[in-house]
Amino acid sequence: MPKPGSCQELIKQVCLLNMKKRKYTKTRRAQQQDVTREKIVEATVALHEQLGPANTSIKAIADKAGVQRLTVYRHFPDDTSLFQACTSHYFGQHPPPNMADWTAIEDASERSRTALLAFYRYYRSTEAMLSVAYRDFDKVKAMQPPMEQFQVYLDQVRDDLLACWKPESTDRKTLAITLRHCLRFTTWASLKNEKLSDKKIVELVMRWIKN
């Protein structure tokens, strides 16, 4: 064992100090990379909402994030990885309505009304982003998987609402189609353009569902 004050002890202390410095430098670098990545994602989300995915270039993202284009590619080597990060970020800040909020409602009409109103309010709060996302859906391949995942969730909501209606209350196939149509963003958007409030839209589509 090195004696205190010996050469070996001094070397040991220097080595430990250097290890701590390297660890600190590595941690700080990782933190800086995380901050840069977050800036790129936030810049991309903002530009997507403003211009639409199809009209957002890597140069525009880099300029808004205050980085070089090479830095964007270093963090996101392809469109798929970039869109995955952006979708996760956006839906993390704007989570869709949760089915758990109405699953305790047994009455089919009230359950459907509650779910539809929740989605229509959600669509109104996210209209800017969803409008350009649906507009550019066919133009940008990388955004199609996350959009399709959202549609899968809407189908799950449709199935949940459908199961609440009694078999003899209406034609099941027609009801399934109607519910799916009523849950779509594009349906809400077309009725919203008629200057209808979300509650008025719900009243209207409930008539479709019950007929």
C-alpha cells in the first residue's frame, strides 16, 4: 500500500482526479448533446405546424435550431428517426383523449357523446398541426406510420363505443362506419368550418349515430 506522501500515492491521486475530470467532461458533453437534440426536435415541430412537413427542409430546421445541417443529420440520420422523435415530443405535450375517461359510463349515448366531445375539443386545440399533417400525409412517407398509429387508436375507440350499443338498437355495420366517420379529424374540421361549436357538432353527429 502506498505510504501517505509517497510518489505512488501522488500518482494515484492524480489518476483519480483525471478520471473524475473525464467523467465530468463526458457527462457535460452528453448533456449538451441532449440539449441540442431537444432544440432540433422543437424546431422541427414548430416548422411542421407552421409550414407543414412537406415544406420543411433540413436547412430550415438547422437555422431555427441554431445548428449546422450536419448536426441535424448526426442526431437524426433519416426522416424516419426525425419524425418518430417529433411525434413522440408532440403527443407527449398534446396527448389524445384517454378512453379511461369514459369507460365507466354505461349508457351508450352518453358514452359516445362524452368521447366525441373529448376528441372534438382535442382537435380544436391541435387543429394547426393536424391540418397540415393530414394535408401532407401522401407527400411524406416518414410521417405515415405515426399517423396510421393514431388511426389505429381511433379504431380502438370506435370499437369501445360500438360494444356499448345494444345489438338490437341499430344495424351494427352501419353504426361502426358512422362512429368511425364521426371520430375523424376531417369530419370535425368540415363541420367546424360551418361555424359550429364542438357541442353543436356532437349534437349533430349523435343524430347520425342514432338513426
